[in-house]
Amino acid sequence: MEFPAAGDMNCRVTIKDWQDVPNAYAGIDQQMTQPKTVWAKRETVGAAIRQGSAQINELVTDRFFIRYRKALKDRLTKDSRFYVGNTEFMVRSCNNLNHADVWLVIECEEIGELYE
């Protein structure tokens, strides 16, 4: 996989993590952490990747490239959510592109539109 060019970073992405927190009624509340906004390159994956990921119940619909940050790589888990406009994505995997500490490749599943 090749590195993206600087001009390819044309998508503003907001990253949030959810945490399950016990409440006073012996239940669990979901809270979102402080959002982090970064520039990214967004690309839709091909049919072969989509088909292969669907077969193992880890559907991947989109791939995001963002600048490498160790703290961000450690933070991104399957409890992380990406927001592009009103569209929500669930993180499926986060990898260091070519182990060069320059780009992170995040594969996501599109969950859908947010209605507020």
C-alpha cells in the first residue's frame, strides 16, 4: 500500500470513544470521551475486501488514512467511533502503514446516519 499525498487529506474526521460507566440504578450508562478531530483521507474499499470481511462478521466498508500518532494508535479500539459529517463509523482495525510511523490505516464499518 502506498503512502497518501498531503493533498489527499480532504476529510475532517471526529474520533470519539465510548465507555460503559455504572450508574446509581445498578445499570450502565454509555459516555463518550472528549472528541479528537483530525484530517484524513477516506476511501471506500473494494468489493473483494467487503465480501471477505462480511464472511467473518467483521464488515469493512471504508478505510481512513491519518497521520501517525502513537497516543492515537493506542487509543483506537473497537469501542472507537469515527464521525464524518452525520455519518458514524465503527473502527474495525488500526494499523501502522508499512511500519514506518508515518500513517495510520483505520478500517471501519459504516453504521449509518445520525439524526438529531
